[in-house]
Amino acid sequence: MTSEESLAKYLDAYQLTPVPRAGCLELDTEGRPAEATAREIIGHFGLSTAQSP
């Protein structure tokens, strides 16, 4: 998806339904810096951050 229009077409074409389960990661990205969201994802999945060469 490269544009808002292509996203809207995709969402109109398919019936997507969230299926919550125990341990799901829920992110509220509205009004939050991308870096903070990235840190939460990294922590949730136990990942390590990439290091510059």
C-alpha cells in the first residue's frame, strides 16, 4: 500500500476482523512518537536494536 487511496480500496475489498488473544500486543500510536512505539515492540518481542556499523 503506497497511498491512502490504495489502503481505502484494500479495506473496502476485504472483511478484516481483529481476533484478540492472550499476549497480543496492542499499540496506541495516535499522538505518540514512532520511536516510542518501536521501543515497545522491541521490548514486547524481546528483540535487540540494530547497531550502526
